[in-house]
Amino acid sequence: MTNVTYKYATVLVAIQNLRNEGYNVDFNLEENCLICGGNKYTNDDFEIEQVYRYEGESNPSDEATVYGIASKDGLKGILVTAYGAYTDSMSTAMLRKLALKKE
């Protein structure tokens, strides 16, 4: 995984720049996998290449994370998560994969 960064001022700008870099599909979380179209990806089926985290000024619920993801079958896409949105139903392995790790 590449560095966690605050490179872009907003989530929208991060998404636009990732699109410009070829991350052209949208991934969504579904229980213990990512989905894109009819395809499901377990935590072994993709790599997180870029991560951008945004914190709300006064409210933790305003936090969001933008992931640039590459699947092993060649898709490059974006996953946007809100603070705590996926923690209840995710497996430990998926939570570890999506966790922000400082290098």
C-alpha cells in the first residue's frame, strides 16, 4: 500500500484526480467483499494503491476515506467510505486491509 496522505483538499478533488489516473470504476462494500458490477472481490483479490483520508473539522462523523484500488483481474477503481460505515459487518481480514496504516 502506498502512503496515507492528505494530498487533495476535498474528497471530490481526490476522486477526480484518481479518475485522471485511470481509476475508472466504482467499488462498493458488501459484507466481507468489494463489489463492482456483478463481480465480488475478497480481500485477497485486490490491492489498495492509494489512500486519502479526510477529517471533519468538528464532527467525527464527517470523516471519509478515499481508496484507489486495483483488482487482480485488472480493474482500477475507487472506494469511498464514511467514518465507521463498514465496521459492523466486516470480517477482521477486510478491516485490516482497509485500515489506515502509517508507514
